[in-house]
Amino acid sequence: MLSFLLHARRWLSGALLALAATAQAQPAAVTVTDLAGRTVRVPAQVDRVLLGEGRLLPALAVFDKDDPVRRVVAMMGEFEQLDAPGYAQWARRFPQVDKVPRVGRGSSGSFSDEQAIALRPQVAILGLAGGHGPSERDREILARLEAAGVAVVFIDFRHDPLVNTPRSMQLLGEVLGKRAEAEAFVQFWRAQLALVTQRLAQARPEAPTVFLENRVGLSEGCCDTMVGLVGKLLDAAGARNVAQGLIPGEAGTLNPEFLIARQPRYYIGTGIGALATAHKTPLRVVLGADATPEAAQASLARAVQRRGIAQLEAVREGRAYAMWHHFYNSPFNVVAVQAFAKWLHPELFAGLDPRATLQTMYERFQPIALEGTYWTALRP
Amino acid sequence: MTLAARYRRFAALRRWLLAALAAALCATLALDLATGPSGMPLADVAAGLLRPAALPLEQRIILWEVRLPYAVMALLVGASLGLAGAEMQTALNNPLASPFTLGLSAAAAVGASAAVVGGFTLMAFGENLAVPLSAFAGAAAATLLIQLLAWRYGATVDTVVLFGIALLFSFEALLWLMQFIADSNALQQIVFWSMGSLARATWNKIGLVACVLLLCALWSARSAWLLTALRAGEDQARSFGIAVERLRLVTLLRVSLLAATALSFVGTIGFVGLVGPHMARLLLGEDHRYYLPGSALAGALMLSGASILSKTLVPGVVLPIGIITALVGVPLFMALVLARRRDA
Amino acid sequence: MSAGLELRGLGAGYPRRPVLEGLDLEPIMPGALVALVGPNAVGKSTLLKAIAGLRPVRGQVLLDGTDLATLGPRERLRRVGYLPQALPQASSLVAYEALLSALRASRGDWSGAQREAAIARVFATLGLEALALRPLNELSGGQRQMIGLAQVLARAPRLLLLDEPTSALDLRWQLQVLQAVRALVREGQALALVAVHDLNLALRFCDHIVVLGQGQPHNRLLAAGRPAEVLTPALLRSAYGVRARIEHCSQGHPLVLADEAISLTDDTP
């Protein structure tokens, strides 16, 4: 009797193994729910991807460290436009990225659905309504892509970064069949965020007021600000955004008189300047892949001399900082939260080293080295 | 040859010119279908039209869901704007009249912006019709205002044109207000809407525009002789028993319907309603039996050509079509004006 | 049933300013070419428009015994043809098309053949065949005026109301137009009421003359009758405020010779 049972078990497990083997021989499609709430069927083996924003390349690189460009058959062209030094760093390491066909330039209106379809991607990875690529509102374009057999998947790093960044990375992991890499990233990301949020929850310090200036130097005067995008990262670091409740939507303009009357405790501007073109845009703050710490600080010092900003107490007393703007659309945004926390609550986060966090993230999750400066302070 | 026979030959020439315009339109349509960033060879295009199943899936989608809707929409919108412009220029006795002049485009833009800023959604026939419907409502509101003002204060040419210009400025100001309160995403959408784009063309929308065009074309055909009589002079037309003010108001109503429908689906496209009628007038004169269809054909030709240019001017990029019509329309208009002056 | 044109107590003008009031005109028999004269702004155009039905009118306008006000617009157009003072517009419309559209609008009951015949006839009468296929914007003001006249004459109405049809015409065409209108009126036993400024033309061609004059509170009929009888120096003085003589030319036709404008304070006869 016993021997019969043993044999049966072996037979059963053998049969199960055989079944499993046949199941793997025909890979089934995966059904995912994306960040726009859409249910999408994605092929199990994804080799041809369209990037709805060129700046999603670093996120993709988390899963394809050896060659992030190998799956990309088409991409939008805003990466090289908006973050030239960053793109240059990628192109130096992976020159084939220059040859990837562009299906549009910097704005969602320039997207060519005909070209996209002709390049036969299996999956199109798009970002939720950002203005720099096709969005969930472009129903006609989505309908055409889907009719041509392209699985359209939405991710998001900008509208709700703290919730959607891990979800987006997990979704990418499912779509690309790299769940393990996704989990590794998400775990690290969550841990780094928790370092800030947990300590804030315990210590409950008072939230200092902050004026967050949006894309310093882009418009002539003052005072563009955001409550969404980078503003959300700022909120997580225990700050009170002076524009909260005043701006409808994610970004807007404040009256400079209001700022002077309100006198926020801290000034933080976001930088969109590049060292190579700094002479053409002298009012921008130089941050990013080609920025040196000296250039970053000098450009911040210059930028806060503008009328309306120079008079703020925060600037006169040296509580002025700048952050790389493109953290608003990057899975490495947790590093910005840490830097904010360190500036706003220095005693609480004395031991925190955001630069080391970023360094580790690059080493573990990116095929390129960390180059450049991504934040700076008026008084280091 | 008797006078009647001479006239018959004269009219026959007009009909041949109309046919030539139609033939030219077929040619631009074919060229429009054959151009595009994916570089589909002409043979494949022809094969795909006759037997869709012969093409691989992507090419089939490109042909039937991208190129064909764009090309057909360009045709229909161009024809609508050309017809509307011709009727407006006659009704207002002003060669500079166009759907812009009465503030229709600005009103449509305000309507569209309101929908974008408010984030409204209205699903019908599987499309989000909130923006087109709002745009149409804006243009309809402008029309209603003009009709009310004209009915109350008199529908002479001067009054209507002045009301129209006042509305134009008012709606432009409202549009700026909308842009001011819009967040950056909405703002970008509004700006792109103002540049005109065929990218939102779907077969359902094409059906709608085609229906309205057909309806208005038949309707205007009934007034063709009355409008022709108007060209010899308003007093003269009145002396033949034509109710000139009523004719003007009804014509403007029809113009608004045509222009509003076309604009609400493709955004602001200028100069077609201005230049198309001038082209038709040069070729066909002002007998509205030929002038009206000629204007529609000329408008369709212009927009079809603009569609081709928008795809081929800068390789790899599709320029918004409103930019092309403005860039090409202005020198074309100048050339037409100079040609007329040299004749006279 | 009495034939001819008769006005009974006609009043016309603008809502706040009646120009003419209580105008009575004895029946004018068919076959007559009637001149309508008077100083500027006395109401000649208003009278013609009122009879044509283009302005609101009080009183009665009787044509062949029928009050025109009782007719529908189609019937009215069949009988009455009004030529406005303004010249046809200089558009790209060709002359033939202008006439076609006029006929289609005013005589919708006619067939294509009838229209063709009418147009051919009126172009021949007025000598305009060479202009038939030329666009209006290539024609001079005088030529356009002729086309405008052709538009009205083409449908050969019973009553012609012409408002200064010779204002832009040269000497020859002035004569040609009035000759043609007089011939048409006589052959078809129709009536024509023509507003003119040139009194000598009126004397030459018209069988009947109606003189309007200014007055308070509204303008009035000063005289009506045969031109040679009606036009006297006294009438010319009270109507126009000019000192003029009536003399006969070497052919025996009466001519009006105006000597000078009388200032309003001058009282010498």
C-alpha cells in the first residue's frame, strides 16, 4: 500500500511538472490594470516598446540594465529638449538611443500616430496627462493604437508621486516580465521614503512655510509656483506650501506682494538650467547631469537677486535652496523628499545623506554613473 | 450667334471649370492619402482601399483609421468653410467677411476652452463630445446674439458687421480669461485647439460634418438665385421683391451652422473661408449656382492641399493645419487681390 | 373699371416725419410717359417707393382701378417695376446674369425660354448686346445704370417707376433711354412715372408732368398736367426758387432757360 502511494505521488508530481512545462511553452498574455484604471492585455513576451515620454528611459533602465534601448522601437523627443545634459549622458553610454525613431517632439500635439503604428510596438508606455506626450484624454489616438494591436499602458510619476511611483514601477515589472527587479526597486524606494515620513510622524515638528518657485528663470518676473508635482514631494517632507489653497490645479502664479507680506520661512526654486547653455539663460538655476556644485550655487545666488525674491527674509537670511526640476517625473523622486527634509528639519534629519541615497540608487538600479549636481543651497 | 446661345456657351464653360475643380480635388485627395510619415507606397494605398484585408494590420489601420479620416475630414471642413465664407461675403456685401469676422471662431474657441478647463466629459457614440459640443454652443451663442441684435436694431450690412466685430473682441477677451485660469495642461490643449488639427477625426465625427454640409448645401441651393440677385445691388434686389433683411439673417444662420460644426471638430482654421470664395469668384463669377459649389470645392482643395503640406513641409513632424492655412493663405490672398486690381 | 394710374389721398414718409400727405392725382391714362419733378429732398424717391410698395403708404394707389395695396407681392411685381436711384453694384456678376436673377426673382412663373426671349428683347431695345457677358465691375457707372434699367424693363411691367434713370448717362444715352421708354409705354399701353432733374428732357419726351414742391407741415403737389402748360416761370420760381424763362427753340419746342437762383429774401418778381 505504502509503495503504491509513493509511486502515485511521484506520478502525480511528474504529471504536474509536465503540465507546467506545457503551460510555459505557450506563454499566456498578462492582464494588468494601469494607472488610468484601464484593464489592458499585454503580451507575455514584450520586445517592442514605445515610450510616450523620452524621459521614461531611466525608469525602463531599471529593468534592462544591460541595454535599456534594446526594447525601445519608438519614443517621443522631449528628453533631449527638456533635459539636454541628462540625455547626453545616456547617449554617451548608449549611442543607439540617438537612432531610435522619434514619433513627436516636445508636446502631446506633435505626436504622430501614423508613425507610431508603422513602427509596430507591442506596448506603448504613456504618462498620465503631462502635456509632453499623448495622454488618456487623447481618446482618438488611443483608439487607433489599440485597433492596430498596441497595448497602451499608463504610468505616472507626476500627479501623485508618493502613491503612483511604486505602483508604476510594479506595473512596469509586470508588463516587462521583470517582477523581481520591480520589487527590489520598490522596496528600496519605500524604505527611503519611510526614513522621512516615519520620523516626521514620530517627532511631529512644526511645518515651516515654504515658497516653491516653479522653473526659476523660465518666465520673466515672479512668481510661478506649484502645489502639485514637486509640491507633493515637498509636502511629504513636512512643509507648508504658502500657495496651498490659493492655486487651482497643479501650478500657477502668485502675487509677489503676497509673498512679501507672508514672508515664507524657506525659499526653494526648481532648476531647469544646464551648464552648457547657462550663458544663454542666465536667470536659470544650473542643476542636472552636467552641473558642478560651484555652478549650481553661483546660479542660485544670481537667481535670488531678482526683485521680489531678493527682499524675502528667507533669501536675506540664507534659507534659500534649489532642487532639480525633473524629479517631478522621475522614479528617483524619493531623493528629493530626503533633501527637502534635511533642509527644513536639519536637526531631525542630521544623519540623512540624500546624495548617498542617490548614489546607491544609481549603482543598484541604473546602468550609468551618477554625474552632476541635483540640488544646491545658497549657503552650503 | 444669338445672345442666348452665347450665354449658354458661357455657362457651359462655368460647368467645365467646376468639373475641373472637382477633378483637382480628387487628385489632392489621392495625394493626401499617399503621403505620410510611414512612407506607404502608392500601390499599397490603392490596394488597401480596394481590399482592406490585403494589407497587414498596421498598414490597414494607418490607411483606414489615420490617413483616410484626416483626408476626408480636411475635404469636408474645407468645403464647409468655403461655402460658409461665400455666403457670408454675399450676405454682408463684404469681400473680407469670413466666419472669423462675426466672431464665430472666437466664440467656438471660448466654448472649447470652457470644456477643457472644466474637464467635462460627455460620451456619445463612443466619443467624448464635450469639447465639440461646447465649441458649437459657443458659436451658436454668438450667432444668436447677432440675430437678436440685428432683429432689434436692424439688419443692415454695417450694423451686422459692427456687431460681429464687437463680438469678436469680446470673445477674444473671454478666451484670454479662460487661458489665464487654465492650468498648464489645459492651457496647452487650448492652444493646440486654436491651431487647428485633423488628428481628432473619427468616422462618427466625419458623418456628422457630412450630414450638416449636405443639409446646408441643399438649403443654400434654394437661395442661390436670391443671393445672385443681391450681388447686383441691395436696392435692386429689394425692387424685385426680395426680403433682403430676412435673406441676410437666414443666410447668416446657415453660415453659423456650417462654420460652427466644422470648427468644433477641428479647432480654429483660418483663411479657408476667406480665400476659397475669392478663388471661386475669379474662376466662376458670381452666379451663385456655380459660385457656391465652386467655393465649397475651392475650400476643400485648399484644406486638402494644406493637409498634404502639413505632413510634408517638415519631415517627421505633422504641423498643425491652422498654421499652414495661415502661412499659405496670406500670400495666396495677396496674389488674388493683386490679380483683381490688375484686371480692373 | 377705369384704366390708368390714380392717387387718392396718398401719404408717405418716415415714422416721425411724413414727407408727403394728402396727395391726389387725377387718373393718368395708359400710354403716358409722366415726368416727376421737384427740388431735392421734396419726396420724389419717397413717392416712387411708396407707389412701388417699398415704403408704408396711406391713402390709395389705383392702377387700372385696383388698389395696389390689396395685391400680394407676386401680383404687384407683375404689374409694377421700380428702378432704384442707386446704380447696380460693381460686382463680378455679368450683365446677363444680373438680368436672369432679376427675372427669376420677380417673374418666377416664367419658363427658361420666356426669360431668354425677354432678355434678348431688352438688350436689343437698349443696344446693350455688347455688354451682355461683361462683368459689372468692368462697366462704367452709366453702363451699369443701363443694365439696371434693363433689369426692370425686361419683365415689361404695366407701371414703370424710374428714379432718375439718366443721372449717369451721357447725352446720347439720355435720349436713347427716354426714347426707348416712351416707345415701350406707347406700344404696350403701359405707364411710366420717371423722376428727372432735367426739365428740358421732361418737356421733350413726357406727355404729362407732376411737380412736387416744399411746404409746411409736409410737401405737396404743386401742379400736374401737360408739361408745356404746367411749366411757367411762376411755377418754376415757387417750386425751385429760380428765375427762369420759357422760350421756344428754332424748331418750335419749348425750353426752360434758368437765369439765376433767387435768394430767399429777394421779393422782386
